[in-house]
Amino acid sequence: MDRHLVPIRPKLFAERSCPRCGAGEPEALGVVVPGVHVLGDYRCRSCGYTFLHDLPVGFAVDHDVAIGREDGTLHDAKGAEEWVWGPLLEGFRSPSDRELRIERRVLRPGKRVVILNTLDFLYGHVLLKLWNAQHYLDTNKDLGLVLILPKSFSWMVPEGTAEVWEVDLRLSEAHGWYRSIDRFVQERLGDYDEVYFGKGYAHPDKSTIDIERFCGVAPFDPDRFDTAPRHITFVLRDDRLWYRSRMMRYAHRVLRRLGLQHAAGPFFVADQERMARASLRRIRSRYPDVQATFVGLGDPAAEREGVKDLRTRRMTVEVERAWCRAYAASQFVIGVHGSNMLLPTALAGGCIEVLPYDRYRNIVQDVAVRQRDVMQLFLYRFVDEYASPAAVARHAISMFADHRVFHRNNRINIY
């Protein structure tokens, strides 16, 4: 049995123990898919306890929990963090009858399928789950790939997918327990003779991802790092800022708590832009020909200092692809840690990331490292949360100036 597949039909995965009495081999009654989670429905053959238990899909590969069907008790034997089980338990206790619009697109009909559920409440989680599609397309060619994904990600469906089930739902609402999603899935399952769920790992090996298959844009060619026109893309977001100092961050937090975000927020957003432009000026003092692009959810500024500003608050497929082309033209991207760095680093040659102290445990989770040798240490750099424009510029200048020698020493002059 392929360890990356979870059987559903004709025989449901039942490698679970009763959370009440501990007996194994429960009776498998069915599968429940209310949204983010995929759960097995079981009855203990020993004590009769009925329960739902996460199937090993997505984050539940490592953080699976069970819920008593009748008593609603949470059973968390592995000590999962509350962000994993909290929304699930809340949704179970208060399911939604909201009728979501779900569109089924059949591209390649078949009777044997693997379903990849990419639904999640965070952009980066959806993207990382979606990148698992490459494995199933390439490795399980005898199974048609069925994608369950938010409608806003439909532009990234890779060639070869058998079916797409587009769920018209905002990511911020994906935590819910939606009866309409489960009903839709149940109605579809009967169409197939053999069904598996893909495990959809939360952190696939990003160095193996062929990003062009997902976004239609070829990534930056690392062999042209020294010969391509010098280009940097700054990824600027309004909700997680690059702060000049600890005091600036503290002041912003205090003002938010006082309800003054709308009045004070623009000042801190503008200061982040000032820091980005100051970094660029320092880089250009050494390399005057450097081109630059700003992207991110925000208000674009007037064109000045030779910066192409693609920021917007209205995302469209055209905007997504324009941003992707900017990343793919860049030797490296610069931005604050977050899921906003996944696509940029998957397409650019490298990155300089501002890493907040409270995100140390998540280091590299948001970086699609394309190198598998020592080159990754040169091309993917992390700077202090309060790094100055001068510090960022020093790294950028070094990447332009020293790449040729570093590449020669570590890629060419070796056995």
C-alpha cells in the first residue's frame, strides 16, 4: 500500500483505536468532509463508542484528534495545539447550514481517483497542500487527481488534473463545519469504484516543485544569475510590517489596542516603504542599473525612483501572473516572513527575508528553496526583525558581487 494514500473506497482506512476504551480495529462507518478536516466515522466493536477521528491528511498526519459522536468529547492523545483542534471542535458543536457554491469541473473522467483536499484558512497552507498535486500526478498516474480547492486558487490547477471541485469560500471562513461541503463530497464518492485521499503534506519538499506547472510562469534561471539584468522584487504587506526598531513595533501595537489603527496604521506602512526605498538606494550606489518592483496587498505609490509598483488591493488572475513574472525576473526577492514569500521564492533566484523573533520556529516554512546544496546558504538569507536598510543592502550587494566566485567554488571546481 502506498503510504502517501489514505484508502476510502471500497474499504475505509481503519488504523485507529477507540479513544475511550483503547480497543483497536473499530468498525468503519464512513468518511466526513466538512471542510479543512477529513474524518473517519467509527464505532468501537468492544464498547460501542462512536467517534470521528481525523484521517492522516494535511496537518492531521501528525496532529490527529478524535471527537465523540454522542458526547462531543475531544480526545487529543498526541497533544495537538489548540489552533489545530479548536476550530474543529467549535465547528462540530455548531455546524453551518450555509449552502456554499461548489462547482465540479470534470477534465478527465475516471473510476479510480485520489482526492487532494487543499482547503484551509491560511493562504500558505492552501498553497503548500496544492503543491502536493505534483507528486500524485507524477507518481500515481493510474489514479485521476481530484482537487478540492478554494475558488481563488483555481488559476493554479496543474495540467493533468482529472477533476476540480471549486469551493466558493473566503479563506477566513474555511474553519467552519459546512454540511454542504460534506454533502457534495458524499454525492460524488459514489461515482467511483476506488477512492483515496492524498495525505497532502503540510510541508512538501519545495525544492522539487516545478512551479511553472502551477502558475504558468517559468522561474528565474539560476544559470543567468550573473548575466541577466539585475532585478529585485520587494514583497510589502500592510498586515505584517518591517519595523525600523522595537520601539516602532511597540508603538504600533499600543495604537492598535487603543483602536487607532486606521489613523496610525498608514504611518507605519509608509515607514516600511521608506526603508525599502532606502535599501534600494544603497544597492544602487553600487549597482545603478538595478531594476526594482514592489508587490503586495496595499496602495500603489506614484512611479518614482525607477520602481515599478504593482501593489493593489484587488487581486485578479492577471495581477497574480504579473507578480509571478516580476518574481521570475528577480535574482532575489526581499520581504517579511510569511506565506506571502512562498510564490516569490519559488520563482526568484533567492531571497533576503526579515524574520521576526516570534517566527523563529517557523523559519524556512515560507521559503521555497530551489537549491539542494551549499548554494542555498548563499542565496537564501535571513536578517534581524529590525534590520536596517543598510544591513539589507549589504546582503543584496554581496549576492550580486560574490555570486560568481561562490558558484565557481561550489558548483564548478568540485568533484
